[in-house]
Amino acid sequence: MTVFDPRDRVTLADVAAHAGVSVMTVSRVVNDRPGVGEGTRVRVQGAIAALGYRPNIVARGLKARRSRTIGLIVPDVTNPYFPEIVRGAEDVAIAHGFTLLLTNVIEDVEREVAALEAFEDRRVDGVIACSPRLVSERLEELLERHHAAVIVNRRSRPDIAGSVRIDHEQGMRQLIRHLVATGCRRLGVLAGPVHSFAARERMLGIDRETREHGLDLPDERIIVSAPTVDGGEIAARALIRRDPEVDALVCFNDLVAAGALSALAELGIAVPDEVAVVGYDDIPFARMFTPPLTTIRAATYDLGRHAMTMLLERMAGRGRGVDIVLQPELVVRASTRHRLAAPSGGVISL
């Protein structure tokens, strides 16, 4: 019997020699093809198990022009919003025999470009770009080189990529309606990155809803914040210095809201009695903040699940005109005052 060094990759020829059959016979067994007797099949499977043979997926993919891999880009893996999206996508990918290659681009558009180019070099079967920050023209130019693509949290030309997103405008309008119902009138906004599609959609919701309620929202009460705890703390302090009379802070996401809560606590400003605070995303820690955070629940796992399902459809040449928009839910907690009137839209009180 041949002795193999475990550091060497076991080949079909190794399995064939171990089982005493031809390489073609081993190939038929590995690929579950007919033409092999049951006794021989059992012997080959025993050799595969004994040697620890694993098919060369890369070589198989080159022959079939498929790599069985999918590239996924997220802007910040440390943001608790994104892991659930990744898990939803990965669950679907694994169930269909694909491996997920995850790249964290840390809010850097140059790293976004490098990731999409690297995925192209690796010949992935498809790409999911989650909350991409690149300008549309450059993003579409890069995505068009891939066999199939889906964008999460952003619109796209359907011939370039599918789109799965939350209705961010409606989500933010629900938050504003809730604040108005609790008596807030002088709102301050800690807006998200200027290159974020979701930030623009949320600002659109704020603008339209405040106008509908006849509320004044001057530019000096809007501060762009990094989508992080530190960014929220810095922005909240700056806004309070500009206008100490604000009675609510509308935050781009829950991390920004966490920073705002910290800043207000250090400044001795009571939440929600003096200033109400709302976030967006309902990350797992939002209910653990002090006080627990009123926010918008985004179905992050479903975003990932729908995105991967859509990508598989597009890889198969189907679903090119599909655009999925998930509806957000308002989650009311102690960072806002008790409601004086019920706002329209779904409300979850926790």
C-alpha cells in the first residue's frame, strides 16, 4: 500500500492507486456518475475516506466556468447592523453549495474598488455589495464586469444589479411622526455620511415629514456624523453647543444614537425629559442602552436572505426586473416620551 505524506494534496490518481482502479472510475464515483459497480464504488469511497481526498473546487470551477464562490462586501463589519445581513446571505449560499467570501472595506471607497476587482480576478460567480459608498457610475462600471450582482440598501439599474433595501424614507418619517406626537418641535439631526444612499433617503424622509408638520429645520441643526459611537458623541456635543434648545436628536443609526446618549449624559441633559433621542436599525444592543432606544427595526437577516436568493436567480438568468423593498417598523422605548397621540404606521412598544 502506498504511504502518503499528509502535507501533500491527495489527487484522483492517489485514490485510484489506493483502490486499485482507474482514474476514470474514481472520477465517476466522485461526480456520482453511472457505470461503476456497487462493490467498486464502495471500495473507491473507502479510499477517499482513508486518504482524506477533497475535490479541487478551483479546477472543477475552471472547467465548468463556475467557482462556487460568492463575494460579499460590507462597509464596516464592526457595526452590529451588518453581521445579520451576512448570516442571512450565508445561510442561503451554503444551502445551495456556495462559499461566501466576505470583505470588510471600512467605509473606504478605494477598498471597495479593490474588493470588487479582487472578486473579478477570483472569478466569483456573483457579488453582493452591501451599502456601497461608491458613486453610481463607478459602482455600476465595476459590477457590470461580474456575471451577476445584487446591491443591498441602494437602488440600481436592473440590467446591472438587483436591489434589496429597506424603505428608509418611510422609516424616518415614522420616527418624526412619533416625535411630533410626543410633543417634540425643535429637532436636531445627526445625519449619516454624505456618500451613503441610506443617509440621503433618511434625510429625504426627515425633510418631507417635518415640512408636512410645519416644523422648521434649519441647516445649523443638521450635522453630518460618522456612523459610529464616537461620531455620534462628537456630533451631539456640537449640535447642543449650536442650539441648546433642541428637544430631540434624530440619529442616522443606533451607534450614532449611543454616542448621543453618552454626550447628553455627560452634559447633564436628561433623556427623554429634556431631549428625546431616536436611532435607526434596532441593533441587538439598542434595548440595552441607557435609556433603551426608540428606533426603527430593519429586518437585517431578511435583507441578506433576499439578497442571496435574488443573486442566485440572476446567476441562473432569471429575476432581472425584481426589486425588493422591505418595510420598516417603529420600536418605541424609553428614550422618547410617552406618546400623546398614536402615530400612523406600525408601532412596537418594548
